[in-house]
Amino acid sequence: ALGTAIQSLKTTHAEAAHAMQDYSSGRKDIDITQVMLTLEKSQVATDLAIQVRNKFVEGFNELIRIQI
């Protein structure tokens, strides 16, 4: 599941990068709102991944602190 989530994040970032390139180069007729939506989707996905990582690290640290 984690591998799939990471691959999805990479895909989202690649889509955002391509949308920015297409808009800035003028090669494709792409609307600025579509570019902004793609960038925002990428940002939200990144924020979610960071929060999941933080929760994982927090849980791992909690396990380390448990005394046996």
C-alpha cells in the first residue's frame, strides 16, 4: 500500500510538472486554471504524505519508548 501511495505521489508531481511546462512553453492550449488545479492537487498530496510520514515516525518513536 505504501509503495502504491508513493508511486501515486510521483505521478501527481509529474503531471504538475508537465502542466507547468506545457503552459509556460505554449506548446499546448492549456488553461491556467487547469495548471493551478494540478499544482494544488500535487501540493495536497505532498502535504498528506508528510502527515502520514509524521504519524509513522511518531508511532515508531512511541514503540521505542515502551519499556519491556
